[in-house]
Amino acid sequence: MNKLDFKEIYSEFKISVERISFYFEKNKEKQNELNQDIWIRVWKSLENFNNECSLKTWIYRVAHNTAINHVIKDKKNKSLMPLEDVFVSTENLEQNLENKQSIDLLNEIIFTLKPLDKELVILYLEGNTQEEIEVITGLSKSNISTKISRLKNILKKIMQKKESSNE
Amino acid sequence: MNEFEEFQNAWKDQTFDIKEIDMDKIKLDAKKLDKNILRRNSLEWIACLIIIPIFIKHALEAKTVFSSLMNIEIAFGALFIGLHLFYRGRKIKAPQDSLNSEGFLQHERDEIQKQIKLLSNVRYWYVAPIFIGLIGLTSEKIYLKWDANNLPMGLIAYLISCILLAAGIIWLNEVKAVNELKEKLKGLS
């Protein structure tokens, strides 16, 4: 992989990396820093890429690992929870959807997730297949299926409630 | 297009208020990162190289055998700490870039466990090598200058400060830092 390709790589993956920075760090200033750190990591790692996986997989791994490292270093990130603990009740949906878009509610849920679950949700919503998610994250097929099933339930509730509040 | 796809597209269409990167700055910052790591590792060795000859010199000029031995103890203690950190530094492996996230997290968990193990023994490999000598030297001075009518208060205060500093270093590392690392570990499970 040629370092001259860096510009092309940046153009192709800019939005995905910004998305990762957005969800792994709530503070705006630190989002910019994280975004920068990810691209520094990508730049430094370019010479080690030897086509052992697809470029997309490799970029996603570097980006997510840098973001996870960022979370590890941040002492404030103690209250993150696994996807299984996300509870979207009818009552809090009514309250939350009055003033917020359903996307905002979903974003708030994603912010609270532990790093690996956050990564899985982002990858799934971006349209990656379960196989691709398995390769990028290293999670087992069954684990991914269970978590995606849980995520679909959450999304269903958000979409159903939004529909009924629009009526 | 079904409802989920519409929702998914709306989610994907979000824009983020994140600054464009400056390609040249990225390349510069990448080089600085390497230099910082090198500088940090050098500082530890420079500190050792300063401390060791100073205390060897004191050992040669010491008036008593005991203070000579204590100065040699400090010099070797500093060398031991330097070698210990160097040896430990060599064992730290940066995770491979191509590691998947689960592998990366496991690597980070392992590294935190190693740090916890290291910091839990700070009293043996960091505090004792230096402070045994310092406390020994100060105690000897107090003994030689002891006069019940005119206590060497300055030296006594210095001895107490050394003991408190040693206790403080032990607490900061073995209790505070270790607890913080254990919290980090919980967050990674």
C-alpha cells in the first residue's frame, strides 16, 4: 500500500471515520482530536498493510481500535453499558420522542454503549453484513446474531412509537 | 424501500461537525509521536546516568563504611530501576494494526493486567531500592549528630519527609493507580 494512496483512502472513508469519532466521543473538541488521531494511526500503519484482508476491513479495524483506545484512556467513560442492558420502555419513549427525532434517541442509546457493542451497532447500521462485522470485530457469529436481534427490537420500538406519535 | 431502510438511510445521511484533516499536519504529527516515545524512554536512562555517578562519588568520599554502603545501595538501586523499566518496556508489544476489535480489547486487557501487577509491587522494585539508602543515610546523620539537648530537627524532619514520601509513592501506585486500572479493566469486560 502506497502512502500516496492516503488521499484516496481519506476521501473514501472520511464519513465512516467521522461517524466513529462522533459516537466514541461526545465532546466536540475531543471528537476532532479523535478524528485526527485515527487518521494519524491510519497513516502510520499504511506500510504494514499487506492485503491480508480488504482495505475496508483494515481501515475499520484501525479506526475502531484507535477509538476504543481513546475510550480506555478517558477516565470519565465508566458508565457505558452492553447492548443487552439497553431498556427502551414505552413510557420513556413517549417522553423522549415528544421533543426529539427518533434518530437522536438512537444516537443517545449508541453513546451509552460499551465500545464493542457501539462498534457493532455502527457497522450494522452502515449496512455491513454479519460476515463483514465478524471479520472486523472478531465476535462470534452467534454473538453477533444475538446482538443484532436485540438491536432490531430496539429499533422496532423506536420506529413503532414514532409512527404512533405521528398519527 | 421499507421503513427500516428509510430509517437506516436517515441515520447514514447524518452529517457531523468535524473538521477536515490537514494531510501535512497528519504526517508531521505521526513523526512527532515517534519522537515523543523515544524521548520518554531516553529520559529514564538519563535520570539513571545522572544519579548513579553522583552517588558513586558520594560513596567514595563517604566518611563511614555505612554511608559508603548506603550511597552504593542508592546507585545500584537506580540502576536496578532503570533496568527493570527497560526490561519491562521491551516486553510491551504494541497491538498489530490488523487486529480485530475483540483481539485488540484482549490485548489491552492483558496490558492493563501487567500494569496492575507491576504497580502492585512498587514498594519492592521502585521505593525500596532508593529509599532504603536515603533513609539509611539520614538515620546515620541523625545518630552522629544526636544531642539530647539540641536535637537535629532539620534532619529529623527530612527523615520523616522521606518516610512520608515513600509511603505516598506506595499509596499513589499500589492503591490509587491500581484501583483506577481495575476500573478500566471492568469497563473493558
